[in-house]
Amino acid sequence: MKNCLKITQIASDAQERKLSMGEKMQMHTHLMMCPGCRAFVKNTDTLSQMMKAYKASDDKNADKK
Ligand SMILES: [Zn+2]
């Protein structure tokens, strides 16, 4: 699927900024057709949550120092 690179890029960007309506539509449409990118986005979400949890515990540790 030729859009995969672009979609994975958008999915990564989504962790750092708000997506435009066009980007959301593009991603949504592609994800309906592409199991590979669905898996990627799912992993990205999981990774993002893990990073947030890690950062939160890191902040607590920083307070103790
Ligand atoms: Zn794809």
C-alpha cells in the first residue's frame, strides 16, 4: 500500500500535535483498508501510553532528588 509511510508518519505526529481534519480522514480511510497500519497505530498508542506512564513515574522520582 503506497500510503503506508505517510500514514505511519501521521500516526507518529498525532502523539505530538493535533491532526488536521484532512489528516484524520486520510488516516481513517487508510486504516480501514490496511491491517499493517492498524497494527502500527495500535502499537503507537500503546507506546505512547507507556511513555506517559514512564514520564509520570520519572517526574515523581525527580521530586525526591
Ligand atoms: Zn498501510
